[in-house]
Amino acid sequence: MPLPDFTPDEQYLINGVKSTAASRRFDSSAWGYLAGALIVAGFGAYHESVSMLLCAFAVLCGFRIGEAWQQSKWTPVWLSILQKYEAAASAGDAVPDGDLT
């Protein structure tokens, strides 16, 4: 199966998935907003402040919506990668066995 020609964005995503370091790491920005929301929620619970608890909830929701938006931005690129691999695989199936030229 010949490898498809990928755009730089597609190659960036492929390299990220293939990286062993990327597969083991947790997104560092997530630690920031999780820690911040937990601290605000802790103060809200300690001071029995519903407004602080709602603020912590809003922070979590806001960052999660931002992550979903970021993910949706890359979805068309992933779709393109999969379509290129499927096209290359189906083209490879059309070649008779033993004739790979």
C-alpha cells in the first residue's frame, strides 16, 4: 500500500499519535484549570458560599467547552487522514498478489 501524501497539519496529527511521549502525558493546561477550580470549590465549600461553588463549576464548564471546540477544529483533518488511508488501502487491494510495481 503506498503511503498517501499528507498536508503539514495531517502529518502533525499523525506524528503526535505515533509519539510515545504524547501517549503518556496528561495535558498540562488541564492541571491548571482543574487545580484552580478545585481551590475555588474548596473555599466555596469551606465558607458555605454557593456563588463560589457556581464559579468553580463555570470554570470547569468553560474550559471543557474550550477543549471541545479545539477538538472539533481538528475533526476535519482526522477525517481527511482516514479517507486518504482508506483510498490507499482500497487501491492496494486492486493490485494482484505479487505485483507491487
